[in-house]
Amino acid sequence: MAWSIYLGLVAAADIFMALLVLYWRLFVPHSPLTGFTIILMAIFFLGSVQLVSVGILGEYIGRIYEEVKARPLDLSILWLR
């Protein structure tokens, strides 16, 4: 699960850098960039944020699982011994 956090952070950084380049290119005369490119970049950025969120949630659920798996199902098992 940690790989999804790192992959999401790398993707978010890449998209952020591409957005900076895109923003700089918007002021160049006769630029072929249209609104589609900006929307596509926003979708990719939000997807990378979701990937980071899913990775954090996966780490949290994994730690809960590791914590709970060593517990008995109920107290009657302890009383029967």
C-alpha cells in the first residue's frame, strides 16, 4: 500500500510541474493549448490525489487488521480452558 502513496505523490508532482509549464505556455502568442488540456491536467491531478488518499486509507486498514488479528473471537474461549 505504501507504493500507492509514493506513486500518487510522484504523479501529483509531475502534474503540478506540467501545469506550471502549461500556464507559462498560455501566454505565448498563437499557443495551440485549449481548455481541453487544462481539464485533462486537472483530472490527472485529482486522480493522483485520490491515489494518495486510497494509499493512506489502505495503510490505516492494514494496521487495524494487524492489531485485531491476534485477538480471540470471544471470551468464552478463554473460560473453557
